[in-house]
Amino acid sequence: MKAATLEPTSLTRPESVPNASTPVRLALGNVWAMAGVVILELRRRKDFYVLFVMTALITLLMGSVNFFNESGIVRYLKEICLLLIWISSIVIAVTTAARQIPAEKESRTLFPLLAKPVTRGQVVWGKFLGCWLATGICLVCFYAFLGLISGLREQAWPVAGYFQALLLHWFALAVVVALSLLGSVIFAAPSSNNTITLVVVAGILLFGRHLNKVALQLAEPTQTILYWIYYAIPHLELFDVRDLVIHNWGVIPWGIWLAALAYGAAYATIFLTLAWLRFRRLPLT
């Protein structure tokens, strides 16, 4: 008697076994695809080139310090450069993130996008990742160019200090981008979102560290309210280590540096989660 042969069925074929990682790969592919579109959009809008040209002009000015015959002028010009790059990078981060979802709704490209296997959470994360990577590219170009020019003039190459300052600056922009995306699903127009977000970010950078001192001089319940605001807001001033670059100080202890990055990542995640919760309930008409 011949042995019975077992014919392969749909249950025994390897390709019929569901792959648990397929949805994850699909979600990551959607997020990366939307992030790439954001980066290409920023390149077409010439924002990156404006920032790089401004960086080049200022840093080349710093390279002409022989006209001043002053040894400390390099540090003074480095301070101006870093101040301008902080301002311009925040403006680019806010304006880029604020127009993402409203522009998709206005051009009605959001409807076919969500008709595909793309969730609203993937849209939020894709837009965030694209804006964050675009600002990161700008920062890398700026810090590399600034470090090259200042290194040639000062004969000092504090690479570790520049690296720490760059990453802290980038994670601060992650919070700014996430906050701007949250505002884009709350406020009606990108212009109002731009204004309010820029005012909030500037207020945090300038006055956030002093709110607890101001609260001590106030009566209840204003004192308690101000204390709650002080502990609730993301303290972006913690990421501002321009003095580390200007004066070529030693590096920040790596444990504290990593804790600051985790602090920024936590606030960015909170704002993105709030943006997703708001966006999933937002009518698209």
C-alpha cells in the first residue's frame, strides 16, 4: 500500500501564516512616507536655503574679526550667531508644523490620504517626524559651519560641546513642533496658531524660569495657580546651552544631558498624544 501523501493546503502553506510584524512595517512606512513629503515641501519653500544663507553670512562675518583687533570679538559674534539661529529655527519649526494639517484639509488631500490604510495617528506622527527632521538638517548645517569657522579662528575644536548643544537644541525643537501641531488642530487658522505658539514659546524661554519666584510675591489662589503653571510647562530654557559653545566650556555630564533629552522627548510625546486625541475627533469638512 502506498503511503498517503499530504497535499499542501491553505493552512499549511508558509505564506498563509499571518505575519505579526506586517502592520507595524506598514505603519512605519506610512509615517516615513509622510515625513519625506514634509521635507521635500520645506525644500521647495526655500526655508532651508534662507536659513543656510543667513548662517553663512553671519559666520563669514565672524571670520573677518581681524578688522576689529579684539581677541574677544569672536565670542561676541558667536553669541549673535547662536541667538539668531535659535530665533530662526523656532520660527521655521512653528510655521512649518502649523500649516501641515490645515494645508492638507484646504487642498482636500487629507480625504484620499485617510481613505488609504493610513490612520490619523500616523498622519500626526508623520507630520511631526518630517518637521523635526527638517529642522534637524538645518541645525546640523548651522552648527557644522559655525564650528568650522570658529575653530579656524580660535584654534579650538570642542566637538563634544557642539554635539551636546546641537542635540539639546534639536530636542527643544521637538517640543516646539509638537506644540505647534497641537495648535494646528485647535485653532481655526495657521496664522493664529503661529502667533499664539510663538508667544508661548518666547514667554517660556524668557520668563519660564522666573515664575516660581514671581509666585512667592502673590497672594492665594494666584500663587498656587502660578506654581501649577510653572511645574506644568516645558522648561525650554534648560535646553539653551549657548554659553557652553560661546566660552568653550567643558561638556555637560552625560547623565544629566541624557536626562534633558528624555525630558524633551516626554513633553513632545505628551503634546503629540493630545494632538492625536483632538485630531481623531476633528471633523474634516
